Amino acid sequence: MNRIIMGLGIIATLLLAPAAQAANLEGNVTAAKGNAGLIVFVTKAPGTFAPPAAHPHVDQVRMKFTPRVLPVVVGTSVDFINSDSVNHNVFSPDNEGYNLGTWAKGDKRSYTFKREGVYTQLCSLHPEMEAFILVLGNSYFATTGADGHFSIANVPAGHYQLQVWGEKLKGPEKKKTFPVDVTADGAKTTLAL
């Protein structure tokens, strides 16, 4: 009986314990080929990360994919829209590979990303069209502005490794990691590639 009461006390303590404090992780990236449009992300984080209820989308407009780079968490369904007056196709040779077929203006197709990685988006009808979807294992990521600044919200206090992805970055730059400690007050860092 005492063990049961003690066990219930421990469970109650765990349930009532405050969650790990979360704060903003922000900083600046400097890269030789430009600082804008880079994805900064936490490589590994504890917990599970559900995809968003609302599907992000990639539009095909003026013969371009918009946005050109889209970061998402594993399990996210992305809607591909055709806003051009010509037919378009969407396919990717990367990871599990897919081809969503060809469709006309106003239609859309969706794809759910099951594995982490970079997925190049292509149109078989217009080979000049190209975009990238970066599928990540957690939702702690941000895109840099024109000045290289980024801000990742609600990162729990802890020690992490950051990486940077950009289509113009070379292999060693994409593999480089940056340690960062996030406290209840947040963290500020500079990432030089």
C-alpha cells in the first residue's frame, strides 16, 4: 500500500512539474554566397513533433515554384498548386521519390513527406523550374532574412547543435554544426560558414 501511495506521489509530482522553459534562439549567419534564404535548424531535439494541421503550399506561378525553399517537419503534407495558365507537373527524384502527375490551372495535388532530407522539386514539362523542400525531424527551424538574421521561437532550454542549409552552400558547409546553449533567457549566436 505504501508503495502505491509513494508511486502515486511521484506521478503527481511529475505531472505537476513545470515544463522545460522555452525561449527564442536567434542570431546571424554569414556565408560567402549570400546570407538570405538559408534554413537554420536544430539537428536533434527531444520530444515528438506533429505536422501542422494546415498544409503549407508551393505554388507554380509565372513558371516558377513559390516559395523556392520550404522547410517542413516530417509527416507534413504539402499542397502543390498550379496558378499558371499552362499545365504543370511536380516530381522529385530524391529520397522516396514521387511524381504527382500533370494538372491544369486551379488544380492542386498533395504529398506527405515521410523521411528527413532534401527533396528537389521539378516540373517535367518545364525543366528550368526548380525548388527545394527541406524535411526536418523537429519544428525548430527558421529562414534567414536578407541580412542573415534568424529567430527560432520556443526552443526548450538545453544544449543543441545547429546546421545551415542553402542551395548554394557546398557539402562541407552544409555538414558544419554549431553548438549552442539555450537558457530560459534564450540564446544569441553567430554562424560563420
